[in-house]
Amino acid sequence: MEHQPRAEGLSVSPNGSMALPGLPPAPSPAQVLKALRDWVPTITPFSWGVGLVLAAGLIACFSEPMARMVEDWRGYADYYHCAFVPLISLWYCWRRLHNLAQVERTPSAWGLIPLGAGLTMRWAGQVIDVQALNYAALIIVVFGLAWCYLGTRMIRELRFPIGFLVFMIPIPFPILAGAGFPLQTASTKGVYWICKLLGLPIIRDGFSLMVYDFRAVVVEKCSGMHSLFALSMIGTLVAAEIRMDLWKKCLMVLLILPIVLVANTFRILVTILTATLFGDAVAEGLFHWASGIMLFGVSLLILFSVRNFLAGDRTPRPASAAASKSSKENAIPPAEWPPPADGLW
């Protein structure tokens, strides 16, 4: 069966159907396993030995920081999302196996640069007892080892899943507190002026807002800072998957901060209005807890609306007559279906 040429901005399936651009088509598990079976025998026993030695050295060098990191994940609710980051990175590596099997492994000495930098950071983090340096050093060392062992062409396929590991690092509390201050200020001022526009008698004193007899204090936990990091992880993941220009991907990630600010302002405003209409007990009880979930839900809604807006200009266009004449040149051979996932960035 002869396949039709692929129209720009479309995905073509073997039955001739076309789909709008979105998530790049992932290879099937059977195809990935077949590529893996074909690729594994090409690795020499010596290379297997070197790889095992490097993995053992990595675990020995970073066993203590990895244990501390897992302890932080389990001990603080703000870091629960970090535990999913390694699993997501492994899933991305699984998706790239089909491409990796088609690339020759050519070890590169360029990987010694990030490897040396990472080991230096590990030594510095151990000396001054700053765990954030140890966590960052782990990612840099993994990148350097992968570059040395797999080579430049393979590391290009793995640069996103390795870089995505940044989101598994627990943010130090001093940074959380310092970065949360501008969000607290902006959210408090935003609610104040909205209440003024609504005609509510509101008094603002720092982070304290008083409407009638209800007093709301925008503390650090209510700044939206904790939702910002989890939403940044999701936003980066969505931006990497969607097919659009690089500048649009970067814009989508940069818009996460104002999205969280708008959603947090909306949350505080709804809490004040609830207290005004139904009393303090309602606003400070179950509703206050549920408003945190509402904040994240509203942020996700705005984020995906921005995603659809930025990707909305990729409308399906029929193949031209010239493309139809050269269908044999542009056709997708049946043996290559489904096609490998396109480049993420």
C-alpha cells in the first residue's frame, strides 16, 4: 500500500488519516523492544564493564546526597512532586530508545568537562555542607558520564530527560522564603485594588487585608510559591511535548509565573468574598484548604489555555498538487511506521 505524502503540520497514519499536531507519536513498546534487542548485542563486553564501573562509582559518590534527597521528598509536602521527576525522565529515555538504537555510540572526551565540574561541585558541597550543590552536582555528573560513554550524537537524544532532572532538586527554604516575598506583595496589592473596584471597604496593612470584620493575612504559604515549582515542572513537560517553535516554548514557560500570580490573587479574593457573604467560619475551614486545590486547578486551566493559543496557528493544510506528484519520494515506508518521536526541543 502506498502512503500519501505528509502535509506540513500534520501526522499521517498508515490508513491515510491525518491528525492535528500535538504530542509527537511515540514508538510502540514492541518496536522499542525490537530496537533494544538489536542494539544491545552491538555493545562489547568491555563497554559493559566500563558502564557498570561508572554506575557503581556514581552510586558510591552520591549515595549520601541521594538518601538526603529522598528524605526531603518524603518529609515535606511541597516536595512530593519531585519524586515523579526521575520516573518521567526514564519514560522519556524509553521513548528515545528507538532513535538511540539507530545512532552509533562514539565516546567523547568533551564529557570530561561537565564531569569535572560536577565532581568539583560535589567536593564543595561536602566541604561547606550545602546539599543543593550536591543535588546539582549529581545531575551534572550524570550528564558528563553519559556524554563520555555514549557520545555527542546520543547525548543529543537524551539532553531533555537529563536536564529535566533539575526539577527533582528540593528548593532550599531560604530561596523559597526570599522568592515568595514578591509574590506575597503582588497578590496582596492585586486583591486590594480589585476589592476597591468592587466597592468593598478594604484596609491594607502590609500583607494584612481587612474587609468589614474579616482579617486575612497573606502568609508565605499563601504566596503561591509552592505551586509555582510544581506548575513549572508540568509547564516544561507540556512545552517540550507540543509541536511549536522554540520561542513559543520558552514563552509558555516564562508565562508560568504570571499565571500563578493571577490564580493566587483569584484564590485570596474568593476567600475574602466567601467570608463576607457566609462568615469567617466558612472561609477559614474546609474552604481554605480546598482553595489551595482550586489555585492549582485554575493555574492548570490557564496554562493549557495558553498552550492551545500558542499552538493554535498550526492548522491542517492539504497537500499541494506538486507534493502529490512526488508522493513516492515523500511517502513513509510501511516498515518505518510508527515514525520515531520528533525532537523535543
